[in-house]
Amino acid sequence: MRTSIKLLLVALPLLLAGCALTPEYQRPTMMIPSDWDNAVPGHAAAVDETWWQRFGSAELAELMAEAMVANQDLAVALARIEQARATARGASAGRLPDVSAGLSAGRSRSDGRTRESGQAELSIAYELDLWRANAAAAQAAQARLLASAYDLEAAQLVLQAELATTYFRALALKSRLAIARDNLAIARQLLELVQIRADLGAATELELAQQRTAVLSLEAELPSLQLQLEQAQHALAVLLGRPPQGFAIRGSGLAELRLPTVAPLQPASLLERRPDIRRAEAQLAAAHADIGVARAALYPSLRLSASGGVADLLTGGSASFASLIGALSQSIFDGSWRRSQVTLSEARRDELAAQYVRTVLTGFREVEDALAAVQASEARAAALSQAAAQAQLAYRLALVRYEAGTQDLLNLLDSQRSRLQAEDGLVQAELSRFLGTVDLFKALGGSWESPEHTT
């Protein structure tokens, strides 16, 4: 009895050490800003993740739903989750006993006599998790399973942003094509007017050639815009998991959509919303648990095994047997390999801690960049809207003066080009507003509310 107490007193510090082998996880400390520099005024609160519905496009919502099912990048991420789930199940299995059963039969002949034998056996083996290595391994596997789930969320967010961006580009190209065709039709009408004036002697051959050049230049713009539209639609098809042949969107332009205003929550909330930040933290938590596994390998292991069974089953009689074995093992010399694994796991933890901080800082930067881009694109679009209106007015005045013979064709051609450039530039500025808003949703993790104001 005294010997047992002495052994317990010797083992107690080791058992208590086992509880402390895995370092307690703590989120890395870093400076978190209290607000955004380019924040949009208004109240903000979290919402669901279907942020694309705020643009008011039923077609975009349909495309998103299809992509979430058929996209191949998401299929890859889902397969990785299944791999991580299998690994987590395997890690948890080490915390349970290993049970096996055996049944054998044989026949032997000696001195002219045949002897039959049979035996049934049940064995149980269990390694005591004295230092919680199995528990730490299970924690690490669960954390990596979470990281795989966040990988899927990140892939979904990237896909959603890319699909919305490509869709808006396609709509903008449709708008630009419509503007180019309208301007081409006007240029052809003007060519007819110049031809009539030339026939009457009121216009020169130079003016006629200048207007023909303007028409041909506008015609040359159409194939390039059409090609860009087809390429955008092909890209959309691939994102949907479809072949590009025959795919086309129904929407006619950006004007049929609404542009939401996004006022994000405070920066600290980003840590719980962006999947890349959550993935980085899950990987860091797994690295903490890995340290516990590596440290536990420095200590002895205790394995218990028991077996029992029945023999001589085929002879009409039976004989039972049983055994109980305890095995304590400890590495004496391994060239410091186990200690190197501890150092390696601690260095890996430090690396992932630095990566986590960098991921958070990158998230803050991307949100600030997106907020600044939204404000800049709004200012640019407002200026170009006024410029387009003035260019339209200047063209009408130049046309009236040319028809009255008080202004030459060159001024009219300049007004015509300025009008086309202003209208086309306005569409591209509006596209920048849409793309900037998508980038902001993506930078925020996709699940944020904003004021009810839309434009």
C-alpha cells in the first residue's frame, strides 16, 4: 500500500503536467481601429449573406443560385472539407479502445490419430491518454476541419464577387454597345445631310470625306465591344459550370439595377465575418494543439491490453483463458528528434500568429481601399453625368448651326466625338460604382447591412 502511494506521488506531477502541455489559445494582440476613415454616414447592422439581392436583379439572383450548386471551385472546396472531416474522425478514434476478435480452427495428425482444435479470442487494447496527446490531436483536427469550412466560405465569397463583377461588366458592355449603335445611326443620318448639302454645293468633298471617316470609325468600334461582351458571357457560363456555347444574359444594361449604399460595422466586427480571417485563426488554434501533441511525445506512454477466450471448442470440452498486460514505454535516445518536433510546432505556431495578424491588417486595408474607391467613383460619375449632358447640348447646338450654315462641319464632328466619349465614359463610371460596391461587400465578408437609401 505504501509503495502504491509512493508511486502515485511520483506520478502526480507528471499527470498534472499533462493537463498543461497544450498551451492555452489566445488571439494575438494587435491594434484594432475604432472606425473607418472613409466610412459612409448612416446606421449599420449585420444581415444575411445574400448581399447581391440588394442590386435588385432577379437574373443575378438566379445566376448566383445556379453557381452555388454547379461551380467546380466549390466542388473542390467541398471535397477538401470531406477530407478534413475524415481526418478529424480518425484523430478522435485514438481516444477509444481498440477491440478485436479472433476465431481459429485446426486439424493435426500424430501417431495415426487426428486431433481437431478450435479457439475463440477477444482482445482489448487501450493507450491511456495521460498527457492528453489524443485530445490535443483531436482538437487540432477539429480546428483544421473548421479551417476547411472557412475555405469553402471564402471560395463562395470569391465566386459571388467574381460572378457579380462579370455580370455587371456584361451589362455595361450592352449599354456601351447601345450607345455606340445610337451614335452610329446619328452619324449616318448626318452623312446623308452632308451628302445632300454637297449635291447642292453647300458642302465640300472634304466635309463629305470627314463625315464618312466618322461613320467608319464608329462602325469599327462595334466588333470590339461585341467581342468583349461575348467574352464576358463566356466567363459567366464557366462560373456557372456550363459550356460557353449559346449562353447569353437577359439584362439590357446597368440602368435597370439599383446601387445599394453600404455603411459597414466597426472594424472589430471584421474579425468574426471575413472567412479568410476566421480560417487563419482556426489554423492558429490547430497549431496550438499541435504543440500539445509534440510535448506529450516527450513523456512515457502507458498501454493496457486484455484478452480472453475459450479453447478446445471442437473436442467437446472447453478451457478458458485470460490475460491482462500493462506496458510502460519511454524513449531513451532519439537524437533529440522529439524535442526538435516541439521546437518545430512552436515555430509553426509563431508563424501562423504572424500570418493571422497580417490577414487582419490586409482585411482592414481592403475595406478602406473599397470605401475610398466607392467615394471616388461616385464623384467621378457625378462629374461625367454633367459632362454628358453638356456634350449632348453642345452637339445639338452645333448641328443647328451647321444646318443654318453658320458653322463648319469640323466643329460638328468635334461635338459628335465629345458626345460619344462622354456617354461612353458615363457608363464606365457607373460600372466602376457597381464594381466598387461589390469589392466593398467582398472586403466586408459579404454579410453587412446598410441604410435603406439606394440610388
